[in-house]
Amino acid sequence: MNRKSNLIIPDADVVIHLFELDIWVKFLALNQVFLAQTVVDDEVSFYRTGPYDLKSKEYIDLSEDVSTGRLTVVSLDAKDIQPMLTELERMHAPLIDPGETETIAASYLNYPDDLQVCLVDAAAIKCAVMLDLRHKCVSVERALTNCGLGRQLPKELSDKRFHEIVKQAELQKVYCFNRNGQ
């Protein structure tokens, strides 16, 4: 059996976008995918199948992906996450939701060491960069390209937007360290 080379932990936004693009199953087949327990339990519920109205949605059920081992669930508790939250607070990082917090914490704690974090939300990307995790982060576009699923994507999923946010975060980090005298 070939080991899947891309170990990736996407946030809820990424999972929802992959369902909307109708490539979630292919993405699982080509990558070793981890998902934070908070994302599985509380954040991934449905995706839109048409225009933005409540009638055009499909519910997401990840239970079969988990039970068959196509998806590995990462569960961290508060004591695991607290050191990262303390560091983010010290740097005056933006607030992020619980799923993004647990997703980034998995990488922050090196679970496993070569785990890549795939994020869309600007605040989450900034937090990851401020924690010196830039080398472990990828855009949706890059994650798809890395596994052979590259395609034209909306701007919010692009590598270009991702790198613009990374640059902003790096500047914010420099400012924070200068302000704090470090």
C-alpha cells in the first residue's frame, strides 16, 4: 500500500469549499487528511449546491470517512491548546474560532511533524504565521495542485491571496516584536 505523501489538516471552510467543488472524495483519496474534532462535531454541517439561499444546500456527514479511516480526527484538550493561545494573546493576534484554533494547534504541537495546515480565513492565516508556522501552511490552491487536483478557483482560495495575507501577518509580527521590545 502506498503511503499518501500529503498530510494535511484543513479547516472547516476548506472542507466546505472542497464539497462545493465536488472534489472532497478525490481529495481524501490523494491525501492523508486529518480534521480537528471541533471541526467534525460543530463546524462542518452543510455546503451550498446552488445560489445562496437555504434551499440549495446539502448536509455533510463525515462519519463514513472517519469510520473507514479515510479521515483521521485529531482531538486536543484545553491544556494542549493553552500554550498556543497564550502566545497568540501575547502577540495581540486576531481572534479565531474554535475549529481554527484546534486545527492550528495540531500543527503547533507537531501532530504529526510534517502536517500541513490548509486555511482560508485571513485571521487564521495570520495567527499561523505569527506562531512561526508559515512553513507548514498552504493555500487551498497549493493543496490541490500538490495532489494533482489543480483547477481555476475563486480568489479567496488562491495562492496569491494567501501570500498577500502572509505578508500582512509578517509585518504585524515584526511590529508586535518591536513594540514588545523583543
